[in-house]
Amino acid sequence: MTKNDSDKLIIANKEIAFQNEEKENRAAELNIANKELLYQTSEKKNRAAELVIANKELIFQNSEKEDRAAELVIANKELAFQNEEKEKRAQELIIANRELIFQNEEKEKRASELVLANKELAFQNKEKEKRAVELLTANRELKKAEDDIRVLNEELEQKVTERTAQLLAANKELESFSYSVSHDLRAPIRAINGYTKILVEDYGESFDADGELVLQSIIHNSKKMGELIDDLLAFSKLGRKEVTFSTVNMDELLGEVIAEILPTENENIPKFDIKLLPSAKGDKSLIKQVWINLISNAIKYSSHKKETRIEIGASLKGNQVTYYIKDEGAGFDMQYYDKLFGVFQRLHSQEEFEGTGIGLAIVQKIIHRHNGTIWAESKLTEGTCFHFSLHKA
């Protein structure tokens, strides 16, 4: 409520007080008028009219007072509401001021952090520039190293090509030499063997027991020398033979091999335990030689046993088929395994088991030319198991 309204209200109250006094005066006058009514009859109408007017004025003034009172109540409620709103706004202003102070503090912190970050960024930029310079230097050095390596690789490739050509030429010369030597030795060996037999047939009666023993030794050793030359020729030819791949039915091939090398009936006939053998990719004639050599070895090294038992089987893994041949023969000491596939290397004496020491070297060479592997497991006096792998058909 404004000051003007307050002033009006004060004036209205004074007016009401004045009017109350006037009412009292009018009441007094009314009493006087009633007393004088009899003699003032002529004035009665006038006074009655004035009284009616005064009552109407009084009623109007009372109505105005009630309106002013209602307005005053409303003004007081509005004033109370405005005071409450002012208090709320004051509280909100206090909270806003606190929030503003907090935000200013945060801004100062962020400004400090930003300053530090800018310093760190400037430091990092300097470090990046240093690293960029170092990287450029390293790249130059790396490019130089790559160029050097490229030159070395080209030189190495050239040397490898030259060494490969030299090795191929040396292998061909070696194979040719081996073939020539072996071929040229066959005639003298045959001559020695033939002439020795002639001596035995024509002049045998002229020799005593020691002489006959010497002649028989010459025949035996010339025969052994002939077998050795034959094996050496076979090993030499193997390097020149072209491998022709086809599907090899192992069951049929093994049947052919066993039929060819099976001993006569009056000897220790081997007992075979043959499992199902999957087919493989390979050169049939060469794979046949592998089976012949391995089975022959199994029979030979089991010859001192009462029974010759040989187990043959296979297993599949991925695109490889691995075959095995297991005997219960003499076996060998695994500490000498590195000599097993060497040319002319033997793990048993000639007196114990005959042989030239080339058979397993031939087997290994054939398997390697088929991109396969071959290995063995053995225990002395308990037997041996050979494994070799080929690509399955």
C-alpha cells in the first residue's frame, strides 16, 4: 500500500470519526426535534426530508467504509504476499550471489589450469618439434639402411644364385662321377668274381683248405662289392629320376611287395598284421622301393628271433597320411640315431647282419623328394618302428 492510500485511509477514519460525532449530534438534534415536533410541525417535513437524506448519506458512507475496509484487507494481504515474495527474492539473491562467487572461483581455477595447460602445450610443441627433427634424421638413416640392405640383398641373391648354380653343377658332377665310378667298377668286380670261380672249378683240387677258404672269401667279398656298387648306382640314379605323382593304392602295392620279398617256406615266415592303409600321392615305383627296403630290414633284423612279427598301419592328420612298420627284432640304441639314414652307416656289425648301409639312405631320399618326413623309434633287442608321411590322395 502506498503512502497516498495510507493518507486516504487516515482521512477516511477521521471522516468516520467526524461522521460518528455528527451522528451523535443528529441524534441529539433528533431528540430536540422530537421534543419540538409538536410545535415545529411545519418544520417536520423539512427535517424528515433532511433526515432521509442524512440516513441515505449515512448508509452510503457506511457502504463506502465497508468497501474501504475490504480494500484495506486486500491491500494488507497483498502487502504480506509482496513481503513474502521480497523475502524469497532476497533468499534467491543470496543463493545466486553464492553461486556467482563459486562460479568466479571455478573460473579462476580454470583460468589457472588453462595457463598451466598452455604452458604444457607449448612445452609439448617444442618436444614435438625436437621429435620431428629426430624423426627426420631417423628416417634419413632408415632410408640409407634400407638402401644398404637392398644392395646387400641384391648381392646376396646374386651370390645365392651363383652358389645354387655351382651346387647344382657340383651335384650333377658328383652324380655323374658316382655313376661312372660305380659303372666302371662293375666290370672289374665281375672279372674278379669270374676268374675266382674259374680257379675254383679248374684248379680247386690244387688248393688246400686255407686256399679254398681264401678263394671263397674273394668270391663272397666280390659279391658284396657288386651289391654295394648296385646300391650306390641305385642311390645315384635316384637323384636324377623325375618323380611322377599319381594316386597310389597302398593296400595293393603292399600286397605286391610282400609277395615279391616273402622268404621261402623253410625259413622263418613273417607274420604280418596289416591295418587299413589309405591311398597317397606319390611315385608308385619309388614308394614301392620304400616298402621293399623297410620290410626287408624288418625281416632281416628279426631273423634271430623265434618268430618274426611285423605290424603295418597308418593314421590321417589334415592332408597328411603317416604310415608305420613295426617289428620285434634287434632294434638299436637311439643315441646313434643321427647315423641311421647316413650312406654306408650301419648300427650293427656285418657279421651280425649283412648289408651295404645304403638302404635307409635311399628310403629317406625318396620320402624327402615327396616332401614328406621319415623317422624311427627303437629299443635295443625289443624292436623298431619306422614312420613316414606322404600327402593323402
